[in-house]
Amino acid sequence: MQPKKNIMHLPVYQPGKPMEEVKRELGLSEVIKLASNENPFGCSPKAKEAIVSMVDQVSIYPDGGAVELTQAVAAHFDVEPNQIIFGAGSDEVILMLARAFFVPGDETIAASPTFPQYKHNAEIEGATFIEVPVDEQGAHDLDAMLAKVNEKTKIVWICNPNNPTGTMLTEAQIKSFMEKVPSHVLVVLDEAYAEYNVTDQYPDGFKLMKQYKNVILLRTFSKIFGMASLRIGYGIGHPDVIRSINQVREPFNTTSFAQKAALAALADTAFIDSCREANAKGIRQLTAKFDELGLPYFEAHGNFIMVDVKRSGAVVFQALLRKGIIIRHDAGWGYPTKIRVTVGSEEQNNKFLRALEEVLSEVAVS
Ligand SMILES: *Cc1c(COP(=O)(O)O)cnc(C)c1O
């Protein structure tokens, strides 16, 4: 038995330790997870009711086309239903894009560091993944990315705001990029954190998409909508692009529970507004303390902040873990002294900041 060569080097995804296990091993009564950009306020109560209402339908296959939800999202954003595709999280839309578009030898371009699934799926399909370092501010270097585009380029991935740095590209920046990028290149705007935006600079992806056939937006119900466990996200783009993705989609890729919950969540704008507001407040709370502690951070436009703790991120991660706080650090980011922390509730943020201050006094500056 021989699996294909281009997957041999891929690591198996290592999930974070379950919170209950962390509690038991470290003898902690409380663990706060600020590691996966989950919504600290859960999901809309209307989404919960929708899930409960579906319980007797467990034995029935879902609507593979997610017709009702597609119509609702189309109306919400004023696009046509044939411009929308749902996936088991936007992760699956990324997978389907790679499956539909890449053949071995194709090239694809993204920032570094950025969301890891672009690279993962490109490599599975045998495409060459070209990484362009972000700039000093942690932002995409669009000119350098453009310089890598050639006739072999199939997809450019733009993560906005960028996970893990948190930085945002403005409408003017994306527009100028789109004017220069050749039309044979599909530009994926991953907007997983779009709903957290509180600036007037965030690109209107829908306007761009109407102007350029080669733009596709990715959105998700996992982040501000607080439904990460249900696995539902979507792509919005030109009908031809959406059709290609639909051709590789598994027939029942999203569940009835996810579809019904998403439908209810989409309508609960009050919940989203309150989460957006709390998040902006949380960013101010965290950055005020980082300023006081003299820790530099990238401008945060999602529900997470990348901060330079001026000490080994791995050591700070372990020290915080012993105090019951889980954050992220990653050797692969190329930032050995930076950590990424999800914005929690005010109380969670306070507990994190208190623990961080203790850790900083225990761990030597590197
Ligand atoms: C979380 C995230 C996603 C995907 O989340 P799903 O749960 O698969 O919808 C996609 N892109 C970015 C940048 C993310 O941070």
C-alpha cells in the first residue's frame, strides 16, 4: 500500500488537549481557553432553539443543497442563490477550492504566517505553495505577493483580517491589488472575522465580487456566530466558480442542525452587534495592559491579538497553562517571542492579564 507522495510529509493535525484533561493533570478547578478564537458568549439563543427543534429529525438526511439557508444568505447579502456554497466550516470550502482548482504543478500564493489550511490543502493536491512574508506590522505584503504571480498561479489566498497576526487590509489596498492581478488568478478573500470589524476601512467584498469575476469570499458561522462545533461556513462568488466547487462537493456535507441554527443565527443581529461591541471593548482592555507592560502587539481586527511577550512563546505558553490559561504559540509562525490570545469576556481577559503579569515576572526576557 502506498499513499500519494505529496501527503507523506504532512503531519497529522494535533488537537489541543481537552480542557477536562488539562484540569485533571494540573489539579486546576478552572481552565480558560483563549486559544481557538471561539466566541466567549456562545451562540445566539435562537440558534439553540433551532437545534432542539430538529432533534426528532436525526434519522433523516439533510438537504444537501441547503436551499432554505442559501436563500436566506442570498437575501441577506443581496446576491443570487447560485453564488453561494456551504461547507462543513469554511475549512471545507478551502478543501473544495483546492480539489476543484489544483493539479500538480500549479502554483498558489499566500502570506506567511497565515491560516494553515491553504497550504495543507494545496500540498495534498500537489500544487506548489508560495509563501510571502508579512511586513513589519504583520500585514500582507500585496506588492510582493503580486510579484510572485505568473501563468502557473491558480489561487491567491488573502486572509483578512489575517489569522494569526490580526491585521487588516483596507478597501483601497485590495482594490489596487485587484486592478493589477491577472483575471486567470482566483483571489480568495477569507473573511472569517469580517463581522468583528469596527472600522470604516474594511473592504466591501460584495462590491469587489460584483466587479471581479475572479474574487470569492469565505465566511463562517464558527467565529462571531459562536457555532464552531456545528461546522458550517460558506463561499460567495461568481456562479461559474461556485458551480465548479459544487461539482466536487459531497452530497450531504452540512447537517440539518447546522443549517437550521445558521438560519436562526443570521437573523439575530442583536446578538452579533453585542458580541462585536464586547470584542472591541476587550481589545481595548487587553491592549491597555500590554501598553502598560511595554509589550508590542499587532493591530487587532479580529477577536484575537498577537502580542510580543519578549520571552520564549513556548515557555510563556507552558507557564500560563499551569495557571489554567490556554493561549497559542507556534514555532511555525517565525515569531518565537509572540503569542496569540483570543479576546475573552471581560472577566476572562482580567484573569489572563493577571496570569500573564505573574508569568512575565517569573520568566526572564530573552
Ligand atoms: C477559523 C477560521 C476559518 C475556518 O473556520 P471553520 O470553523 O472551518 O469555518 C477559516 N479561516 C480563518 C482565517 C479562520 O481563522
